[in-house]
Amino acid sequence: MPNPNPAPLCDRPIGVFDSGLGGLTVVRAIRTQLPHESIIYLGDTARVPYGARSPETIIRYARTCGRALAARNIKMLVVACNTVSAVALDVLRVELDLPVLGVIVPGASAAVQASRSGRIGVIATTSTVASGAYARAVAAQSSTAEVHSLAAPLLVPLVEEGWLDDPITEQVIARYLAELVPHEIDALVLGCTHYPMLHGPLERVAARVLGAQVAVVDSAQATASELKDFLSQRGLATTLPHSTLKLMVTDRPQQFAAVASRFLGHTIEDVSLIDL
């Protein structure tokens, strides 16, 4: 039954979704930069990971997640997943009567601004790299910039295992970044929303392997900044003095809550289980 007294559009929550836990880095950045905005987060933990799926499957999953959030009276949708942002944003924008923001364009814009030489590295999932989405997004910002993309799939399970400051994790990062040495990059985009959890180790290893001049670009922070500007420009910033955070998953809510506490920096106890 429709709500007879729906909240004004500006005071409705922002919907955020990801294939699992990684998008919580975007949620954390949003809550830091926009503390009064309420958020409904959906982690599709029953079908994670998306990173190695076909584009057709990713689009199908994205549709179901987008519809589930749109049905909950959100004011806009943030796709906190680089893989979905790479292949499904246009489909979501056509099918949902909502503004839709992805994470790739904000990350690419921040990288162009951070790079002095125009040589930009991207580490991401296999699907995101194969899509060429970062190269296209950077090209839209700069006709002279070069993008060198590298799939780094082992970093996701290391984050979810909680090995954030571990010698093994640094060894894996060093092995990956060594492949970017010949390209002499001076900006490195964290092109998967899990990777900001490794921001400290990535900065340390990048300085050692690639040189101290390399700027590490956090696409979660860049997305939150773009969201802040978008809400202000469209008159969609909330007028409420307080915010709420609702977390939903499609499988294993208790396990999600335990790891989500590490991502968000505070204890999480209430995670809802939904069926898509």
C-alpha cells in the first residue's frame, strides 16, 4: 500500500548497492562528507563476486538490485561497484526513474587532476579492466592522458579476510604494481571499492615500487565528493538534522555484519536479509 505521506524528495534516503562488502567504503565516505544523508545499502552477497561475470550477467544482477532499492522510495541510486559501473549504468538510467551515479567517472576525474604527466595506472577487477571503462572515462576528461590498467583480483579476498596490514598483502601488492613500473605512472586509481581498505599498504608499496611521486586516488572519496556536488546542484540535499543507515544483503547477514563493522569503523548489529 503506498505511503499516504511520503517524505519530500530531498529527505528520502540514498540507495547504494554493490555485489558484496566493497561498496561499504563508498558508504563510509558518503557518511563522512554528507553526515545528514540517510542511506539504504544493498550487498548482493548471494551472487558475489561480480568481477569475473559476463556483461550480460552483470546487467541482469544490476537490474534486480536497482529495482529493489528503487522500490524503497530512494531519491537517487549510487552504484558502489566498479564492475557494474563499467557495464550497466546506462541500462539502469534508462530503466529507473532516478538519478544514477557510478564510481568510475569520479575516480577518473580525480586521477586526471592528480596526474602531472598524464600517465595513469588503474588496478581493478578482471571485468572492469576488460571493459575499458576507465580508459574511456579518462579520455573524456583529457585527450592526452594515458591509462594503463591491471587486474588485481587477489586483493579482494585479502581485504575480506581482514589481512589489511599483513606482509603477505604487501607482497601481493608489490607483485601487481611491479607490472606498472615500465609505464612510469604518477597517479594510481583504486578501481575496486574493496581497495580503499588497503589505502595505507598501497601507498607504502606504491612509493617503494613506483616512486614517491605517485598519487593514490581513492574512487570512494571521489564518488562521495561528486555526490555532494550533485545533491547541492539539484536541490536534493536533505533538510533533516539526523541520518539513518539500513543494511540489506541477499545471503549470510551475520557474517556480513561482522566484516561490515571493520569497513565502517563501528559495530554493526542489524542487517536485513532480502530475497531478490
